[in-house]
Amino acid sequence: MLNDIWVLMVEKGWTLALLRGAGVTILIGVLGVVIGLAAAIPLAILRWRRLPVLSQLVDAYSIVIRGVPGLLVIYLLFFGSVDWVQKIASAFGYADSAENAYPFIVGIIAIAAISCAYSVEVIRGALQAVPVGLLEAARSLSLSPRLTFFRVTLPLALRLALGGINNVWQMTIKDTSLVSVVGMQELMRTAAIAAGITRSPLLFYCLAAAMFFAMTAVSQILFNRAEKYFNRGFSRG
């Protein structure tokens, strides 16, 4: 049995295939979270400020995306746009390039949209959790509202949000498995292909599970260290 596993994983190259799939998974996850956070911070501020209309629009976006399965978000984005994107690409002579790159682009956009919706709620909650006493201290030092926000409120909110962002990342790295429906060969799709070709589904799905667990375990260690670093000087009580 061990000899058969060696032949499959090493001689037939499935180890490298799984590692490439894991690399795609990490790339999509990182890009999705970074883009999602970049969009979530200003959206969360808009909602926190309770600006008329804008806050309601952000709230509606967050509720809709969080209330719809991630797979459906990917389907809607991909099948709702692929036709006109191909037409535009064909008009400029890039039909083949668009066909190859578009699933990757849509996958990242979909993962970013999902990540952003959850991150908005995390950051908004963190902004509301900033101690009022610190803001009063800033006002007592005659700091302007703008300076108070960028020097006190936002840094403290991001520190408070770190645990929630960790949860968003853990969810996002697992949601990357959904982009396989648009043709992306990330870790889960690679494992499915290997299981079908070799007729060894248990082996490859267990390996995929182990690799996902390794990603999330390493991520948890890094976030724990980040929280410890940014919590320096703050009492635990």
C-alpha cells in the first residue's frame, strides 16, 4: 500500500499538483482578503458614521452578501458577466486571453466581495468598541476630529478587529474551494481531479483536508502573534 501511495504521489507527480493547487488557494485567499479589507474599511466607516442613504446602501450590501450562499455569489458574478466580457474581449482581439484569465479574476472578485461583507461588520463593531475615555482624552488635548480619528480611533479599532479579521480569513481560505465551479484548479479541484483519475478519493481528499488544516493552523499561529504584538501596553482586564 505504501508503495502504491509513493507511485501516485511522487512518480506520477500528484504531490506537485496538490502543492500547485494549494498555492492557487493561498493566492486567491490572500488577494480576496486584502481587496476585501481595502473596500471594507471605508464602507465600515460610512456605516459607523450613519450617513443618510450611504449607510443604508452599505447595510443592504452586507446583508445581501452574508445572506446568500457563497457559491451562488460566484455563479451570479460569473454567469452574469461572462458573455459581455467575452464580447468586449473579442472586439479587441483578446478572446482567448479573456477566456483563460476571466475565471481567475471572477474568483478573486467573488471571494473579495464575500470577505468584504463580513469584514464590514467586524470593523464597524470594532469602531463602536473604541473606549469613549480615549476619545475624550484626545479632545482634551485639542486634537482635531480628523486627527483623532486617524491617530486614535482607527488604529485602536483595527487592533480590536484583529480577532474578527482572523475569523474572516479562516472562512475565506476555505471558501476558495468554491471557485472550482468556474474552472479554477485550486486545491479542492486538484484533489477531485486526482481522485477521479486515480480512483483513490479517500487518499486525495484526506490530503486536501490535511493541507487546508495546515494552512489554517499556520494562519492561527501568525494571527496569535500579531494580536500579542499589537496588544503590547494594553491591560488584559
